[in-house]
Amino acid sequence: YEIGVVTGVQTCALPISVMLSGLVVGCSSTGTTYQPADERGAYGYTETELGSDRYRVTFTGNSRTDKETVNDYAMLRAAELTLQNGYNWFHLVNRDTESKSRSSTSISGVNDFGGHTAVYQRCGLVSCNTVVTQTPSRLSGGVSSTTTRTNYQASLEIKMGKNPMPDDAEAYNAQELASTLRRWMGKKIGRASCRERV
């Protein structure tokens, strides 16, 4: 949704943080759930078949999903995919985690004399974007704060196999790994639901 607030000549603009505080409460404050992505690049997991026993598995998290969780979700999907294809184990051929950061600046307590300030906020399911535009004017006071949000994406290339499993640090028993990560995810999800949402 979108709101617009315009302040006129010789008026004092309300602090942006006050105007928008009610809207921020309605925005999502949870990490990405373990689920397939709606499309490539969206939050969740995707897989690409590279050969009869090779896949690339990717998990993309939102800014509330930490790097460790993104990596674990990618490993869980690799284990599930291995079992779904009738294999017992997989070997990590390649692993990579990327991060993308976005910064936004908000201004509060600005007195606007002689110009106009317009504030727009758009909220989706995952985050809110705020846009502040100003016409030339004489400004006094004001505090700006910058927020940086980081999203992580884990990408794995795996080769699947049937028993016996090689004695290699990068080889994983798919059944054991899936069971362990599902137990861990259940505990983590339970803890997350008890956190106070901001």
C-alpha cells in the first residue's frame, strides 16, 4: 500500500519516524520459511539438474534470515533432493554464499520552511520501502539514520551417490543430515515465534 504526506510553506514537518511507526508494525519481521521459491531469485529454494546425479541447489533468504540458516536450508534441500532421486548420500562439489546489502536513510525532526516534503511508503510481504522527496527549501534541525539490510543466498553443487559412501569430509549421509536439520529447524522456529515483533 502507499501513503503520501505533504507539508506546506511555513509549517513544521512531523518526524518521519512518528508518521511511519504505525506502518512498520504491519511489515513482516520473520525470516524466510523453508519452502520452494515462486521464481528464480525469489525467497526460498530452487534446484537445477546438471546431470543425472548432479544438481545445483540454491536458497535465498530475506534480510531477517541469517547466513547460517540460509546455508542450513540449502543443505536440507540437497539432502531431500538426494533421497527423492533414490540416492543415499551426496558430495559437495562446490559451495558459495553471497550477500547483498541495501541501505536506506530516514530523516526525523526536520523543520521545513518554504518548501515541500513528500513521504511515501510502500510495504510488501517482506519489507517496507520509504521514499522522501523535497523541493528546494530552507531546512533546520533534523536527524538522519541509515539502516542496512543484508540478504544471503547459498548455492551448492552436489553429486549424488549410492552406498557405500566415500570417507570424505564433503560427503553427507542424506537421511541423517535431513533428520538432524529438521530437528534443529523445529527448535529454531519455536524460538523465533516467541520473539517480540517490532
